[in-house]
Amino acid sequence: YAPDGRCISLLKVLLTNFCIYDCRYCNSRRSANVPRARFTTAEVVQLTLDFYRRNCIEGLFLSSGIIRSPDHTMELVVEVARSLREEHDFRGYLHLKTIPEASPELIERAGRYADRISLNVELPSQASLDRLAPEKNLARTKQAMTGIRQRIDETRTAARAARQVRERPRARPPAFATGQSTQLIVGADASSDA
């Protein structure tokens, strides 16, 4: 659902279910005995455009398992978004799942193409992460989320200022995602932390 309450039909897809992480709660974890699949960025772009042009979807929700490294994976996610927006003039809704361990520059680039970006907190404490998702770091996740929140706030402030100075074309603020969300797994461990 959009912030205004509209229901938006999305193609929700993983770039890949391969993952170098071994989070015990995840079906795509490294140690899971599941068939693996991986799309190329061009395949995700084409699939999205095909469904969009046939009015089956209004947008894309893109996530991924971690391939090689957080930065490498984030580069692929950003490339899908860049191609849709710049090469295909995609006007649909775009929600990108970002990776906390990815560089702030890559998360910034993701935010310039997406309507909404999100990061998963997963579990409420570092102790829980250490037990169930040892490659993840709650402090880095919170730092990335704070950076996104600050960037969204800066963009909103710049947009308000630009509306007050309509006569100057340069007063238009740079684009950045208008929203942020997260996911928390409830009941994955016996923790009562919140």
C-alpha cells in the first residue's frame, strides 16, 4: 500500500535466491538445500516492462540474496533501477530492498531511482543476530537506516523550499526515495528485546 492508502500491484522478485549469508531463519541461506536461481539485470528489466506494459503490475519490488558481497549485489539492484528509469523511461512504482552493509554511495544511488527503499532490521538485538544471522550487524543497519531517513528529510525540505521559489528552475531538489520501511522477524528467537 502507498502512503496515501492506494493499493499498488507489484511484481515482487528476487534477483537471486543464492546467498553468501547463513541466516538460520532464511530459506535462501547458504546452508539451505534448495534449488538456486538467478536473473540477470536485463532479465529483471524485461520481465518488469513486459508485465507493466500489459497492465498486470504498477511497479516492481526488487530484493536479492547476497551475491559475492553486499556492494556487488547492491550494484546489480541499482543497475536494474537505473536501466528501468533511464533507458526505458519506466514511470511505475519502484521499491528497492537495500543491503545495510553496502556502501552509503550505493544506497544513495538506489534512493535516486526508487520511490521507496527498505532495509531489514531482522531481529531486535545484536545478540539475536549473533545467534541466528552472524554475518549481520545491527549497528550498521541502524546507521544505514538513519542515513536514509536523513536523506529523505533533506529532500522533503528542499522540495518545500523549491515550491516557494518557483521562478528559479534550479530550485528543484534532487530526486530521492519518498519513503523507507523495514522488516522485523517476530518470534525467531526467545528474545523479549524491542
